[in-house]
Amino acid sequence: MKKLIFIFALLFTLILSACDPIEDEPQADLEYSDLAAKALFTHVEAESKSNDKYVVYYYQEACSHCQSVKQDILAFALDFEYLDFYIIDSSKTPDSSSYEEFRGTPTIFVLSGGEIIESYIGSVQVLDFIDLYSEIQFEYDMFEAQQLNSYSEILEIEEDEYLVYYYLESCPNCIAVKDQFLQWAFSKNVNEFYIMNGATIENPDEIPTELQILASGTPLLIVMSNGVFTDEYYLGKDTILDYID
């Protein structure tokens, strides 16, 4: 009997030892070459890559502050999907930045239509950027600077083409389209995309003749040009989702 107990104990020990987890091998450090597809080579290119919103990370391989955030920013850039993200080694460019805000590396600029709309300068602010953009919640208040509160504001915009999204927070179809639409809108040029909450409009019943389309319902996306409705519009959840796809 004692012999059987000993054998069972030995087998139990062997089984437990066989189930010990294998320690994960340490992951190799990321290199800038891992983002070769996102690399830019001149400041002119970095400052005019797109008319829509995008991010540029400026670094120098010899910069100690860049080294301190290298793994953080490269890991972030590989996974970030809401805006186009580019990197540029400013020590190897044949030209200089035209932006007064550029004072060295590491630096992150969020650009739209060739303009800097956000800047993060230095290693501490680069980490702040990562924290902020890792926790994005797509809400209407992200577009506070692009919020229109009167019909006259729609007609006063001087852009060859711009979009106005008209919605009601309580509208079921607006709720259904919200996350996907706002994620798409987040990447648009800030001078070419505006939103209007139908519940906060000044004098909502006094719709100008040229904007009567706004009485059609919500959600509604209209295309404007220098204060003139172009007769192009997208009404309803399915139509808007088809448009942004």
C-alpha cells in the first residue's frame, strides 16, 4: 500500500512539473525601420503630406530624449488606426521645417490642411500625447471648435468645399451612426468639416431658403461651397454610412 501511495505521489509531482508555464521570451526592441512604410524624408513632405488630419513624429537617432520614448512611440504608432501617422528623422533631411513651433526633437505635430492644430514638444509631452490618444472616446465635444450654432454660420464659411453634419443627440439613427461617423470625421480637415446640433440652433424655425434641406431630417450630411448648398447631401443612417465607406 505504501508503495502505491509513493508511486501516485511521484506521478502527481511529475504532472505538476509538466504543467509549469514556459516563461515568455522577451520581445525584441522596436526599431525605426519597423515603421519604414510610414517614414518621410523632407520637411516639405511632412508639412504637406495630406489635406486631412494626420500626425508626424520628428526624431533624431542620436537624441537621448528620443531614445527615452522610442519604444513607447513606435509601439503606439504601429497600433494607432484613427489618423495617418508618419515619422521623420530630422537630422537626415536636406531641408528645414518652416514651422516656428519646431524647436527640436522629439516632437509630435498633429496637422490639418498644412496647419499645426496640436503640438507636443519634448519627451514628457510625447508621452502625454500617447496617453491622450490611447484613450480616445468619440464624442461630439471633440469637434467643439467646429460646432455651428446658427444657420448664418453655415453660409459664412469661405471654403471651396466643406461638409456640415446636422444631427440630434436623441435621434435613434444619429445614435446608431455616431461612433463610426465621428471616427471618420475625426480624420477630416478641421476647416472643411462642421457639425450642428439641431437642438441648440438659434432661431431653429427660421431656416434660410438656401438651407431648406435641413428640414428633411437627421442625420444629415450636406456639401457646401463658399456659403452655397451644392445640392449634394446624404440623409439617414444607411446613406451616410455608405458615403463614408
